[in-house]
Amino acid sequence: MADLRFELVTPERQVMAADVHMVVVPGTEGEFGVMAGHAPFMTTLRDGELAVYRTAGATPERITVGGGFAEVGDRGLTVLAERAEA
């Protein structure tokens, strides 16, 4: 499967922009995983951790996020977080 384009942005800076295998996002309605080809949607974030899997079966990189939005679209996954720290 093709890679997912992932971008994580805060008001201060772009935290990450990479092609990855999967990202698990802490949505307000629960955690959800996004891979390439995911159906488009938008949701708000709760405070929690993003798990970024660069390749299938890899150990995830964890990034703590607080507040904001996640949008899945034709171009991939964009997370607009109020704050983020690795």
C-alpha cells in the first residue's frame, strides 16, 4: 500500500511532515488509525498521544498533542494541534 502523507502543525511551527505507514490519532470520540486510502473526514482532538508508524511493524514514534483538529483528505492526514511535543 502507498504511504500516507502526514503533517503535524502547531501555531508556532511545523512539527513533522513525512510519508508514513500509519498514524493513530486521539480523537474526541476515541482513537482512530489512518492509513493511505482512508475515507475523508474531520474531527477534533483530545489531549493524548499520536502514534506515528513510519513503516509496517515499526515501533511508533509518540508525540504528545493537546487540542486542535485532524483532517483526512485526498492529500493525506493533517493534524492542527494547539500544542505538540515529542
